[in-house]
Amino acid sequence: MPTPARQPRPRQPRLPVAGSAPSPTMVTQPPPVVATSPVVHIDEREHPKYRALRVYAFDPSRGRRLGNYMTVHVKYEPLRGEIRGKQLHVVDYDATNKRYYKPNNLNSAAALVEGGLEPSESDPRFHQQMVYAVAMQTIDIFEKALGRDIRYSFAGPDGQRDVLRIFPHAMYEPNAYYSRELGALLFGYFRASIEDAGTGLPGGTVFTCLSHDIVAHETTHSVIDTLRSSFMESSNPDVAAFHEAFADIVALFQHFSFEDVVRDTLRRSGGVLHRFNLTPRGGKPADSDADSKIFIVGEMPEGNPLLDLARQFGESMGRRAALRSALGVPPDPQALANATEPHERGAVLVAAVFDAFFSAFMERSADLIRLARAAAGGSDDIHPDVAARLASEAARTAQHFCTMCIRAIDYCPPVDITFGEFLRALITSDTVLYANDAHDYRETLIQAFRARGIYPDGVVSLGEESLLWDKPAPGTPICPGLRFNLLEPDRHTADNRAALEAVVRANPFCFGLCEVDAHDCASCTCKVPEGEQVVKSVNTVIRGGEQRPQVEFVAEIVRSVPLDDDPEVKFCGGSTVMFDSGGRPFMVVYKKLSSKARRARQKQFHETGLAAAPTYVESNKQMRLASIHRGC
């Protein structure tokens, strides 16, 4: 990386250096704006809908092959001389070298016309462009799936809602993580292995901010924490694993939007997306001849790029492979019971989701693949036109599965998530929008989860009707004070929270906030303490699907009490509630405080599962993503 001329700057708070965790009290200020090229002022009524920016589709290790130099179109928003918008603020402070790098001016005429800077490993300004573009692209995927905007709730210096900060060169360390305390994504850089750097330069510098997968993964962590803040409080082995698995799922599904890559993979794999090894570009080597040897690059075998996650990072650490992969292990119902580390356990959930996706794609494209193989005389190298048609089918199927997974977050319980409950959320959320499962996606998901040993509690079978969440219990009150404005979705957010807070406080048992199983709400002694806000969020969403679009409210209600004799560890309960436009509840997903079995399981988990784990904050047993991701 070139060293920009150092300029006098006011003293700034330091970011964490290699190997250290961020301080919760640290406040990171943005760098002063430096002189940049003239800004093109665009009238708000005339600004474009999207901003084109060039990025790596995977990471620098793939060079220009397979469309690795690609252009993405992110939602346009006015930016200052530095990269700061309504949701993201890129702060390029290098904590190790104690310096700021010159901001990339994406409002310059050249940036607007050319799609920003050309991909570069050595230019810090492109690093800023890369993290902004991929993070915005990932947030946009969530917003389209959920039917609402993502609003980060970090408190700024003035106490008002702030943006998510991104530090492309936060530390000299093979690490990248999301920090709730800093309200930031922090990306490290490090030297590759001298002995075995894979396809990279031995001893060269690897920047985690240049991996599309890593940036998407960390952005997903921040969005999940915004949607379900209690998912950072590890109360069972699935919570941390779910965070890691879901971030991998979103990052991997983005691969299938890379048109050139999908088309090339399908052509060389005979239409089999999940095949790990692809036919060499130079054709199959003459392995029938005992004296022949592979001697050119075009005949060397290649791995499937669609299934790899952060290949450059994994190879640079000397692992000779991508960091993680979607598949590779045959379904084993016992594997989940033996997996405890978050990445290892999360890989089971990732494999289940992608098993279902690949099975659904094969079912939808079976006729095309048969025709292509017949025309090719049994060869795997199918016709480019058929590959293009299959790629379009793969992209549509991948988008549907990714949307299913994201939309299911709204149907998950607010605390203590398990893989089985995620399956129920998947089935319920898709059924609400699409009563007719024309392509059997839901049945495919159920069978894939069963094959991996993922079963939900409290159901009598794995039939779709059994997996749907129950209707609200009789007596669940309505909340007539909920209001919405389609042009300004956030206009009534504060009023809606206050209205629902009053209803919940008057009826705590109906929303799972009481510590006893059954009683009369009129004589209830489990009153919510004054000053404790139990309504964490009320979001207005617009649902479509097979029916006409309709307005709904999704509420997250959570109450915390001490876990037995340990006052520092909290036991949480509550519910996720769906209201129609009139404030009538039509679905409640409970995690009741009165559950003695769940309390006992959490206590046992804290005494055994977390005792030797350095990946949790001892004061509240929250996940420490910096430790979980260290060395990834």
C-alpha cells in the first residue's frame, strides 16, 4: 500500500491494536475532511437511482478471471467529501501505523462516470470503495426481503441515532469483526504464510476488507444485531452458531448473483452446481496415458468458486483451502450433537440450507440438464446457451431461498434462538406469503434439515402444518394505537412503541413476560418494573406474495430477569408479535419467562458450555465476535 503524505491532524482516539479487544467506552471520531477534487452537485430531483461502483466479486487472488472485476449498483445517496451516508460511514484510520488515509471522493465527476476506482490491492481509496459498496449491497438485500429500511440504532455523540462505521484498516491482525460497543465493522490486514500462501504471494499483505465474502459476512452480523439484539446473548449452543451460519448463508447466496461465474460453473460442471471440482479449462487431462502429466495451467483442476468462502484468507493462513465451504460433508444426523464451536456447529445449518437449495435447483432444471447432456453426447461441457438459461434459473432460485432466510428473522422468537425454531420460522414466513408451494421448496427444506439432525421442539411431526407457529392465545389484546405512513415509515415509530408498551404492561402474561405459568392478568403480581422498556422494536412492513400488498407490524417484546443465583447473567423471555393494520395480533411466537425447562438448560449451558470458552463477555455472557473471528 502506498504511504500517503502525512498531514498534521488533531489527536484522535486509538482503535484496538493487533490482538486486543475494543474498549466499550471508546468513541471513534471521523477524520477531518481533506481537500478533494471538485464535487459534482446534483439536484435531489435529478439524482440517479443507483450508484455504480467497481469491486472484487470474490477477492484479489482470482485476478480478472470469471468476472472478478465487477460493477455493482448500490442505492444512490448523497455523500460528503468522505464516504458518509445515512447508514454507513467509512473511516480509514490505520491504528497500527497511527494515520488516516485520504478519503475516496465518490462524488467526483470521474467516480460518477467510471464507477469509482479500478480494483486495486495497493490503493487505500479503493479499499474504502469496496467496503462501502459491498456493505450497501448486503443491506439492500435485507431491505428488499424484509419490506422495510434497516435503521441502525447506535447512539452518536449527541445522543441521536448514528450510522454504522467501517474501518478498512483497523488492525494488523488476521481478523475482521462487528463491534456493537464501537458501532463499527473492523477489518484487519496481515502477512500471508511464508511456507504456503496458496495462490497468493508468500509473505504478501492480505487485506480482509478486499474479500467480498468477509465484508458481506460482517455486515450481516451488524444487521442481525439491529433486527434481534438479544441474539448476541448466548443462552444455548445454537445462538452463536446461528449468528455465524446466517452471515455465511447471506454471503454465499450473493455468489449466485454473479452471472458470469454461475454460467461458467454450470457449463463446466454439466449443470451440477454443487460439484466441487470443475472440468479444467483446457479440457480433461489425458490421464488414460500413464506417461502423461499435467504440465500447463489450463489443464489443472479447479474448485467450484460458488461454494468457497473467503478463499484468499484461508489460503494465506496456510490452510490450502477456502475459509469455509457450504458443502463437503455427507449428511449425518449425529454431527450437530458433536459440534460445539460456533463455526463448526453453524456449518451444519449452512449445509442444510444449501442442500435444500441445490436440490430445489436440480428439480427445477432437470429437464434442461437432460436435454443438454443428450445434445453433448454425454459430455459435461454443456452448450453456452443452455448454461445461460440454467444460470438464470439458479439466480432466481437462490434469490428466493435467500429471501426466505432473511424474511424468517421476523418470524423467529426474540431471544434464545435454536436451529429448529429457525426451521419453523422459514416454513411459517413462506406459507404466509405463498400458500401454494409450487416448487416444493418448503418440503425440500424440511427434508434437508431432517437429514442434518435439526429438529424443532414442541411439534408432533415434521409436516408443514405441524411446523407452523400457533395462532395467538385466546385473550391476547389488540393494540388500536398502531399507526403507519407509507411515505414516511419511521414517522410513527416512537408513538407505536409507546402505545404497545402500555398494552404489554397491562397484559404481561399474554406476551410471555410472567414468571408463572397461568394466572389472571387482573391479579398478576409479575408487573414490569418502572423504567424498564420491554418493547424493543415495532416495525412497519409491507408484505406481498400471492395476495395484494398489505401493511403489518412486527413487534419484538423482551424482558430480562436474573438467572437464579447469578445476578449478572440474565434469563430473557418474551415474544415476537405480528399485528395487522388495525392492531389485531394474528401471530405470536413465544419464549416465555415461565419456562422452567429452558431456564434449567440455560443454567447448565453457562456452567459447562461457556466455562472454558474465551469468546464471551463474562459480565453478561454476550458473544465476543472479535474472539470468535480471530484467525477465523
